[in-house]
Amino acid sequence: MALAAARFFGRRAAPPPGEGTRIMDKDRIKGTAKQAEGAVKEGFGKLTGDKALEVEGKIEKVEGKVQKTYGQAKDDLRKA
């Protein structure tokens, strides 16, 4: 009944527990943050001409991508 009423009034009903809910793995979030941090370091290294900082930023970006991929794999296994 609540679902029919929600549709009638143009609102979405909340999905049942465990259905349609997406919880992103912590590694995906941390990996994305690490990629962003690496991009900032790389850009700042390019701007200042600091090759060591630029390389450090590139390494962090790759580390972040690996961590994000690992989190995605964990999410996929959880869904299966």
C-alpha cells in the first residue's frame, strides 16, 4: 500500500533492506583520495620545476589507482 501511495504522489519508496543499497568499499574512497592528492603533488611539482615532487605525485596516483581497483574488486565479490 505504501509503495502504491508513494507512486501516486510522485515519491520514491525506500528500497527494502539489502536491496538497491550501495555501500562503497573504504579502499575505493581512499584510493580516489590518494589519486587526487597525487595529482595535486604532480601539478605542484610541474609548476615549481621540482622533479622529485612530480615523480612522487605520479607514484601516489598509481598507488591510488591500485587501491581503488582493489576496492572495486571487493565490491564486485560482495555483490556476487
